[in-house]
Amino acid sequence: MKNQYHILNGDCLRQQFPKQIDGEVIVARECLVDGEVESDSLDELFKVRAKFITVYGDYSIEDYYSKSVSEFEKIQKIPKRTEINLWFEDDLFCQVNFWFSINLILNSVQDCNVFLIRPTVHTQYGFGGLNEFELIKAFEQRTQIIDIEKIASLWNSYQKNDTKKLIKTAKELEAEFPFIYKAVEAHIDRIPNENNPGRPIQSLIEIMKELETESFVPVFREFNKRESIYGFGDSQVKRLLDEIKNNR
């Protein structure tokens, strides 16, 4: 059996992960797209994230260290001369976690071959819309990542909110990874300015107006149809809706 590791984008994929594919499974159990990420070290980042994660109510600081940090520590302990497969989708939620995971690999694992696996058909359901055969096919069509440093630098730019460098790097990668540029654009579009609260909030305001309701389920469903590029789950959308209501 190959010395092979799989870093998955969530527990849903872990539950449906094909048994025919060998290797150790690690889950990137985070939502780095939401909340504070600025820090001077990895330990400090985990402290910042552990504190933030409690806003979701059902995930404590202790949970964060036992369920999230423990998985990232597994990445740091991957031995050299291995194959690392990253299973991530194109939306911003997945991409930010992907950039962080690549950065962690770059700084922790020596002499490894890194591959990216994406859904063969890109819908709002991502890997969740694929059956076992389709997941195996996606794995067989994986893409080797040669320029790990450049993708890893996306995390550094995102963490520092350096949008100019994010755009520059995304354009340099666009020929091979066009989905990265689209995710970076979506991130920049969500930054509020004097005239606009940011694309996700503006979209939610328009959806509530068009549907004539503030009920979460229909608004969340429509948001995911229109703004699948963000990959937000119910927790992220609920936070945005609460922000809209509190600002009225």
C-alpha cells in the first residue's frame, strides 16, 4: 500500500469516502472563511479561532482543540516522501481551508507529492452530490500541485487581508487553477465599503425583499442557489442574517 494521506473538506465526505481508496484520512474541520484569522503564529491562530468558534453556540473551545486542532496536528506529523491528496471544492469556504492546508503542508512535511481532487461535476452539492463510483473517478483524475509555495502564499495574503497580493497570485495561477481567481474575486466582493455592505449581505437583502420573507429556510436555500461560490453553511448565513437585522 502506498504511503498515502487524504485531507478532506469535511465530515460529510469522510462518511461517504470510498473504502477502495487506500490511505489515512484527515478532516480539515474548520471554517476559516468566517471570523478572525490574523495572528503571528500557528498557536496564536488556534487560540483566536477557538475563541471565535464559540459564536456558533454548539462548538466550545475544548471542542475546537479536540476536533479541529487535533486534525491539523495530524497534517504536521505526516512523514516525508508521501502522497498527500487534498479533497476540496471550488467555493470560497473550501478554498480558504485548502490554502491553509497547503501552507501547513509546506511548513511541516518534507519531500512529498501533493495532489488536488475536485468534483468532476461542479454543483452547489460538491462532493456530496457524487456517488462512490464518481468519487473514485474524481480521485483518478487528480491534479498534481507543483507550485505549492505559490498556493500556500494565498493563505498568508488572506490572513493579512492583502487583497492586492491575493489578486496578483490568483492571476499567476489562473491558467492552471482558474477557480482560485473566482474564489478570490468572491472574497474581495464581500468586503464592505461606503456604498455597499458586501456581496453576501447585499444578496441576502435582495432575496428577502424578492421572497417577501425573513424566514431562514427559503432565504438560505435561495442564497445557496445564487451565491454557491461562497459555499456558506447555515451557520455562516445565519450570522449574516442576524447582522442585517441588528443593523436595522
